Amino acid sequence: MHYDYLVVGAGLYGAVFAREAVDAGKSVLVIDRRPNIAGNVYTEDVEGIHVHKYGAHIFHTNNREVWEYVNRFAEFNRFTNSPVANYHGELYSLPFNMYTFNRMWGVVTPEEAAAKIEEQKKEAGITDPRNLEEQAISLIGTDIYEKLVKGYTEKQWGRPCTELPAFIIKRLPVRLTFDNNYFNALFQGIPKGGYTKLVANLLEGVPVQLETDYLKDKENLDALADKVIYTGAIDAYFDFCLGALEYRSVRFETELLDIPNFQGNAAVNYTDRETPFTRIIEHKWFEFGKDDEGNDLPKTVISREYSSEWKPGDEPYYPVNDEKNGKLYSEYRALAEKEEKVIFGGRLGEYKYYDMDAVIASALDMSRKELG
């Protein structure tokens, strides 16, 4: 069979485009090299718990159109992301708020907290932040930076904070209130039944071929369709002819435990440099918000996350958006624009760190341009 579109990748970007194209009367084949749909938002059922296999994904957005769109394909719960920071056994609230400031300095009022932050910023003497360390200190002072930002960030990126660009931490949430919601978003939640169910609903009625490596059989697969929507890595598409773009990767150690509650929260970040992992996710708390609900399940599943430098064969997670990689990506982008029948999209196709709502918005925008 010949198709209007071959969609490479059954993640959010590919699934949204496929849905829109089929609804517009186009024929579509979706392929993916993995044995499952849903890309990095894939969730699998373990003892009644939806485990986020490729890391925690919390849907949050201020885009009403995107929120209404995803609610067509899944019912969302009311999960609110309120991570906890563990620094050598001291527990702090994330985002940085009045609970954090009280625990750190003993301050009680917003005025006292603001004065303490301002005092530490002045002592540091930073006026024009040139790197992540200076940016963080200018936002939250030296104490919080040293305990809750420095170690975690250096583990995550594998580089000293002084070598990381300031913009990485510009969206750091700092609040002079007791609001424990990490995201400043109008809409937030987790799909009931997991993300795999959401993507399966997006792909309903769309032919999907799994365990199919596009780059290994590109010529034959290209012949199946008039156009290709490619959501894989842009440098891999061109066989790394200009060199490899850099990513950070993540390794997960996941355990099923014979206890109902391991840490009492979905996410606990380990912010000291000595603990080798960045955080522990306890998956059941994404969907079971109350003790009596969660503890009805006698077991729990946890994942320790270890950040690492990406190498071929690893899963690429976070683009290293520094000047060198930005220049290399622009050269690949110029090559991509010459590919007449291929559209590059998504996190890997555009070498861009995308939140889920932005991936969906980008796919919807591209589908409107493409499908009319």
C-alpha cells in the first residue's frame, strides 16, 4: 500500500500529526524502532502502577487549546508537582518557597525571606550573570544555591555550574508564598491509565509498525509514502556527516518493593554532589494522591535516575544547547531544508528541549501548515 505520509516515531509529535492527517482524510503509516508506542512518555503497568519507563512526565500547560486537545484523548487527574529536595537528610520544599526559606534560615515572613535573599545577592556582588552559578545566586542567594542547586545541576549536566549557560536556570521557580506547586501552569495532571493509553487513543485507527528502524531501511520505507514526518535525531538522519550533536542521557534503576510507601512523594531530588543519582521517582504517587488510595496497593515501584554523557547507543534525552551545538544544529538544519519530501519535527528532529505541551503545539502547528 502507498501512503500520503510515513511518520517516523510513535511519540507525541508523531502521534498528533498522524491523528490530524487521518482526520483530514490522508493515509498514514506510523513506524517506530521500539517495541512499543508512546516514545519517551511510554508507561507500563507493574502491579497496577503505571511506571514512567523513560523518566517522570507531568503534563502542564498554559495553552488552553493544547489542554482541550489532550483531554479529547484522555481523562487527566489533579496531580500537582510538589517535589522535595533531600540534602544530606535535610528535607526542603521545591519550588523554593516560604517553607524552603523557613527551613534554611528560620525566617517566617515574606519580608524576612526577601531581605535574606537580597543580602546574599549583594554579598556575591553579581550584577550581570555570566553563567549558571551567577544566575542562580542572583535569584536565590548563596545558601540555597550551594545546598539545593549546585550539586544537583552538576550531576545532571556533568559540568561545573560555572561552565553552564545562565539561561538554563532562568525559569527556576522562586516564591514568597507557601505555594508548593512547582509549575506556574493553569492546567496540570497525569492521564488516568497512563500516557501509553493517551497515545494509543491518538493513534486509534492508524496503522502502526513497531520494531522498524527507519534509518536501516530508509530507501524501501521512503518508497511507501509521498512525504515523511521524521521525529528521530537530525544528525543521525544525515549519518553524522557534520559530527554528532551532544546530549545528556539518563540511566534508570527501577525496583518493585514489597512495601506500600517508600518516600511518600512522587519525586525526591538528591541535591548533594556525593549521592550518585539525581532523584528517586515513586511512580504510584503520580496517580494515587491520597494515603488510603496508594496504600491499597501493597507494593510500590521506585526509579533512581543517574545522569550521564550521551554516547551512540544511549537514549538521547536533553540537548546540550550551548553555542557549539547550536552552530552544528544550524548546519544540519540547512541540510534538512533541502530534503523536499521530509519534514523534521519534535525534540530530536529539532534538537530542542520541549515540554510535552510544546511538542503537541508544534505538531498541531505543523499539521495545519501541511494539511491546510
